[in-house]
Amino acid sequence: MNTKRERISIEEPFEDLLGKPALLKSEDSRDYAKLRAAIEREIDPKTIFDTIRVQDLTDKIWEEQRLKRSQAALIDSALVQSLAMLFAPHYGENLAAAFETAQNYYSGVPEKVGRAEKLLLQLGIGSEQIEANAMHIRSLGLQTLDRMITNRETLRNRIIKDHERRKRKAAKAKRSAINDNALHEAASTKVAGL
């Protein structure tokens, strides 16, 4: 049995050990790399643990931004349904007509959009109402995303606080070393003067 362990060079980049970031197809790896580079400049990693901190902080911030984009997309996905619900009283029992008019409003076809806009004005429905109703429709999903965002923010803040604590500790150690050195020099000068 071979018990000899293979030694890994300390010169190998730590990033290779952490793997590639988990990005969605719609996400740009260059934007992720820019964020990671900015965090890396701030943390200035010297050890694998510093590099892991850079990776964790980058991931938490990236995921937080992703979740916020998802909230907006979730609301957008309910706009037609929301407007159809707001049109429903005007159409009475004909919910299909309310839904069709709502679809027309978001169709991008100028003629259809124009007819739907006239009805919006007639009924006094504004974009704020449509969006608020869409938020209500997607409230359960939005609450879930909010909890996930809060979790990422908490983890992000913990990593930042830890980094700041380490910086203060290093600065204190440096000041202490300078003071100790000054005291040592003063004592040496005093002894030499005797």
C-alpha cells in the first residue's frame, strides 16, 4: 500500500479548487467576474480561507441580485392576469374578453394597445394599480424570494463583518509591533548612553 501523499504546489491558483460559479444561462459571466475582481481587490486574499471568503461574498451578492431580478420578473409575469382581473367588472361574465383586452394591451400592436388604453382611461386604471395587483397575485412567491434575499443579506453582512474585524485586528497588531519596536529602540538608546 502506497502511503505517500501527493503534494500540491502552493503556487497553484486557489480559484481552481473552488470550481466555476453557478450561473444561469441568462447571466453574464463577465459581470460575475467583475464583481469578484472588485471584492478580491478589497479583501486582498493571501490564504485559501481569504479566497473562500472572496468566493462566498461574491456568490452571496450575486445571488441577492439574482433574487431581486427574479422578483421583478415574477411581477411582470402576472401583469396580463392582473389587468384582466381589473377589466373583469367592465366585462361582467365575459372573462375571456377581459383577458383578451389585457393581452392586447401588452401585445405591442399599436391598434390593439390603443383600444385597451382607451378602456384603461375610461375605467381609471393606472400602471400602479396593475403592478400592485400583480404583486398581490404573486405575493406568495414574492414572500419566498424576500426570505431568500434576507438570508443572502445576512450571510453577506456576516462575511463583511468578519473581514472588517480581521482588518482591525491586523492594524492593531501592526501598531503594537511599531510601538514595541519604538520602546525597544528607546531602551537600547538609553542603555547605550549609560
